[in-house]
Amino acid sequence: PRTPFRTYVVPYVAVWTISAYFSHSDVFLDSFCEFVVNATAVDPYGNGDVKAIISSPTGKKTACKVKNNSNGKYDVSYVPKDLGPHSIEVTYKGVPIPGSPFPVNCSSGIDASRCRAYGPGLQGGFTNQPAKFTVETKNAGQGGLGLFIEGPIEAKTTCKDNKDGTCNVEYLPTKSGDYHVVIKFGDQPITGSPFKVTISDFCDPAA
């Protein structure tokens, strides 16, 4: 008797068009680290499946966290727990992407130059209006964040840790003039610090 054969069709994926961007190949122990997988050429709406596994020097394998941005790009994050060389295997729909596995080396320490701060609250503002900005410490190590604002008058400041290598900062200037926002990471000034911010008197057009 004739035996039927089952045929499995695997969808074609131009995996060679997919890339991973690492801002640094050296990372720091117990620090939030992140890289980006760009699959926009084959997946412009984020319908794919990206997985990443990091292997430590001891051979321990840990799944990385993958955030789908719904635009073909995927943010991949992890926190290394061991010193020494690691490797990260990245797959798209089960197929390794070019360059995978990617080598990264973990050491102790910090690098404040990897931090950045951005947002309207560092560019200018008005009196009695909240000024907001974000500080990003991804891939910079495990250090304490120091923040203080010098100006014509003390400005009430709040800081919220987003648990993803960023924190949101808000301050309330109540007097016009120049303010200097000083940001340090591990007692080292981050790039651009101190930031000079000019605050003007707020005029309500409806008044």
C-alpha cells in the first residue's frame, strides 16, 4: 500500500537583512544592558518573533527580555550576573540572525559617559510650569544617580525610576532666570552636565 507523506512548508524569511545593534560590546556587572534588533526590511509592523538567549562563562543560559516596538524594531535587555565573556544568541522566527551568537564581555565598574539626559526640561521653560526630562543610564554600570539644580530659587524636584535604565525627572521653577541642572552617575558628571536652562516668566494669553 502507498504511504502518504506529510509536507511541512516553512515560510521564507530574508533573515540576512536583519541586524542587531550593540552600542557597546563591553558591559558592566549587574547593570541594565540593552541592544536593538532591526527587522524592518522583513517585518515593518512587528509581526515577527525575536528571541535572545545569553550564555554566561559558566554555561548558564538566560532568556533576555524582548520588547516589540511594533515597527520592525525590537529592544532586547538583560542584566549580566557573571564577570567575563558572554555570548548572546539571537533568532528571528527560530532562525539565527547574521552575526549570532554575539560576544559581549562583562566587567565591574561604571562609565558615566554612556549616560545621557534629554527632554524639554533641559532646553527651557516657564515659571510655575513643570519642567520634565529623562535620564538614561543603560549600559553604564551600577552607579548611583546624583541630581541637583542650581538657580535663582530652589526648585522642587521629583525623580521616578522606571526600572528599565531610565528615570523621569520633574522640577518646578518658580522664579525666572538661568538654572543649571547638574547630573552625576557614580559621582561622575554625565555627558553635557551641567545643563544651562533659561526659565522665563509665564504669561497666560487668556488672562
